[in-house]
Amino acid sequence: MGDSVAKLVALFDYQHSADATQLEAEAWQTLAQQLKVAVLHLFPFVSSRYQNALADLEHHENRTRGLVIPCGTSDFHFALHLVAAVRQVFNSTLPIEVMYAGDSDLSEDQRDALESVGKDIRTVDILHFFDENTVGLLGGGWAIKPFAILASSFKQVIIADSDVVFLQSPEAAFSHPGYIRTGTLYFHDRIVPGSNDVHDWWRNIMQGRTPSPMMAKSAFWAGKTVHEQESGVVLFNKDNRSVLIGLLYAAWMNTRHIRSEATYRLTLGDKESYWMAFELAKIPYFFDDVYASAIGHVTKSSTDQKPLLCPSHLLHLDYQGKPLWYNGSLYRSKKVPKPQRLWMNPVVWAPDTGVWDGTSCMLEVEEHGGPRDMSDGGWDKVYTDTVHIATQWNAKCDTLII
């Protein structure tokens, strides 16, 4: 499949090259029609709404930049906090689309509440866009994400999980040099060693291929971690034709049959499908340089009394090394019942050390410069302002929160 997608990208590049402009009108139209047929053959989940494939996808987009948030009933609570923070903490006017999979996924009252937070926020039922028999988004969990990116009305998309907490306005991510250069921005997960099964599977797929420079320098390719990408926030410029085709390929990896038979067997949900699709299709992509950082509280190791960040949430930095966003919600734990939820109230953060105790505690913090106080840079104020707004919306929407 990857080779076919790579050939498709090459044909689209040719269609828009100087050589192709010399073709007679009839020949050019024939090439364009053949490309549309090829897209529908490779990506059969494209529904009648997108019967003109890429052309229709492009025409559907009418706004330049926006934030997309997939959300179901169980995530409503966190999406409400995220939307409110964007509008009322950062005073951002970035358009927001909250994607859900049918009325049973997000109630009308919950949709109304989200749209009431501010201007230019709309909820979108993704089941109207693609062939549900193929994609299986109703009850499909993480699989909704690449399709939400495709269905959004934005040319340039930030997609954020509902439990993401921004420490800077989301628009800051668009300024990353890697995004500007490639039309993509991926963030690394923490480095967690594990079973070689996923590495063996991936190296088998990569047989006969030369890894891209981005792949070759990765901890995943070196076998040091089983998690390469943290897909809580991902950026795509769909105005870049190669990026759009890469997204279609990533979405294919998340269709019902492919995810159950391959993608989700050895990887966790959608998270690795973005870079894998681009790697196999030989489409340039960009990972932020550092692996996941941490935000939370300092505790002492029971063995050597060295400081740990534990428990912590995964923190991601901007290209200048400043905190940009973290996942896991405003709470210490988002998995506890509603009455037991406590605000995390982080007091420190630390850049990646590359050493974790399982998945929740960052080690060797002192050896890598020590923890950094949240008050240095005003990150504590951003967090407390966000909690203040979240508390107000919790009260307004208490009956809708589970």
C-alpha cells in the first residue's frame, strides 16, 4: 500500500509540474480523472460527499486555520475545559470544530453547551462524511481522529485530544519551523522500552526501504522505545497536496478492518499511524526534536532519595524549549469518579531526561538540570486561570458531566 501511495504522490506532483502544464487540455483532463479514480481505489472510505476525491476535499475547506477536538460523552467534561481555556484564558479567536460520531456519541445538550462557550465554535457529526461501513467510527474511539482532520473545514489543522491542556495559545504551534517546512508537526511520546514485537513488525514492513532521516534518528528505529508519537496534539497543512494524501493513508490505517487486523494489534490506537503512513509513502514529516517532558510534583525515590517527577503528566515544549501543552486533563487523575477528582496543581516541570519508571515517573531529573518551577515564566498563572474558568463551567454544566 505504501508504494502505491508514494506513486500517487509522484503523479500528483507531476500533474502540478511545469511539464504537465504543457499537456494538451484533453490529456491533462484524462490525467486528472485517472488520479481521482486512483484515490477512490486506494481510499474507498471516501463517501459520495467527496466523490471528486481530493478536489472536493479542497473545495470543502473554506477557512485557513482552526482547532479540531474529537469528543464523546465521556470526554465532554475535558473538551469543555479546553474550549473555555482557548476562548477565555488565551482570548484566542481560532475557529473550533468539535467532532463527534452520531447523536449517541455526544448529546444535543452537550453540543449546545460547547457551542455556547464563545463565537465560532461548532459541533460536527463526522458520520455524514465517510462510508461508516468501512471506517467504523461509531464507537471506534481513537480512530475518529484522522477522519476528523480530513473532514474539518480548515486548510491548516491543529487536532487536540479533549484532555489536552495548553500552556500557550494553540496558534503558537503554527510557528514551529518544522511545521512551516513540511506541513506537519508531530510530538514524541516518552521513551519506554518494551517488547520487540512491534520493532520486528515494523522492520519487516520496512524491508527493502531506506529509512528517512527523521526515522533513522528516532528512538523507535533504534529499538529504545515502543512508543514514538504522542498524538494528543498533531498539526497538518492540508493545503499541501502530499500532506493531504498522507492523511488519507493514515486514515486508511484507522479504518475498521485495517486497525483490527494490523494497526491496533501492536500499536496503541491512532498514535503511530501518522508518521508510519508518511514514512511508507515517502512524504516528508517532522517530529519535534525532544521526547516527552513532564509536569507535576517532585517526590523522592525510595531507593536513593533522588528527585522524581511522579506522578506526572506528559508535557511538550515549543521549538524554543518553553512549555506548550500537556495531556491528561487539569486533574491529578481523570479516571477517578466525578466526586473524587482533584486539580493536579503542578508546581514543577522538567525537560526530557529519557528515563522513566514505567509510564508515570520521570527519573534522573537532577542529572538533566533539575526541575523548573512553574512560576518561572508564569506557567502557574496560566494553569490557575484555566482552573478558574473550568470551575465556572463545571458549575454551569454539572448535570451534563459524568
